[in-house]
Amino acid sequence: EFGFLYHTGYVSWLFGLEIIKPSKIRGEASTGGTAAYNYTSDISAYTPKVGLEVVFHETAQFRLAASFSVGTGNINTKTDYSSLTIAPNTNFSIEGKGTANMMSYTFGGEWFWTDNTTVLLTAGYRQLNFKKIEYLNDVASSFDGAAHTKGSRIVKADGSNLGYDFTNYYLSVGLRFWPQYKGRDGERT
């Protein structure tokens, strides 16, 4: 997560970008002990967000605060199928995209570390559930034997909608860099 904070006393505005990029998943599917196909699946999501942080307690060395953020997440997916020994017996790829609303809540502390850097430790909850993934491109062949058009909803083999749910609790460790400005009288503020 990257972003900016506009500090105004006990309330601060948060502006950020959260990036979610899990490792690629590679594997082999088999039926009856015989290899059916190989697959490689890749997912990336990003969420621009805005929020408020409220400070409950502050000293020169420590700050205790809670925040609330909202944003809109975007996800891109790609799964490549290769070495198929089952229908459609040809390699193919499925690319998808989707959007979802995001809300997050955090509570944590911020400690002075160096002249203009603090360490942040927070516990939080993020709600980000991509319930609708659509085809990014036309797909001429797939496991169900049908062609699929760009913009139509991707469904799994069991007929349910493909989705990705990143909703969960989390712990975060971060750094904040506070720029130093010189006021009119030459003092650092």
C-alpha cells in the first residue's frame, strides 16, 4: 500500500493505492491418474482509496489512532491452459476483469523512529469481494465446448459465478515519512 496523509490535528485525510498481487499458481489436472492439462493462473488487483484517520491519544513519541477508508477495487485475471488431452484438445487462455467496492477499518499505533520517520503497526479489517468477473476477450473454445464473448460473466465448471474474495482481518507494519518544511521565520515545522 502506498499513499499520502494530510494531517490536520486530530483528524487526517488518507489517500492511497493498495496493490494485491499473489504468486502465480501452476499445476496439473488429471483424470484417473492421466494428465488432462496444465494450468497457470495469475491475478492482480489494485484499489485507489480515500479515508479518515482519527487520533485518540498523542504524545511527542507515540500516537494511537483509528481509520476508515473506502475505494473501488479493480481485478485482472488470466489463466492459461496447455497440453490438453481432453476436449477442446487445444491450448487456450481465459482473461477476466471485475470491480468491487472496498471498505477497511484499522486501529493501531505510530511510534517515532528517526527525525522524520515513524513506524506504524495496525490491525484491521478489509471488505473486498469481486463477485462478478467478466471475459476480457472473446474465447473461441473452452472446457464447456462453447465460445464466450467479451463482457459476459465467467462461470466455473459447476455453473456458479467465478469470484475472488479478499475480505479478511490483517496486521500491517509500515513506515510514514514526514517532510520537513521551513516556516516564514526559518524554523522547521
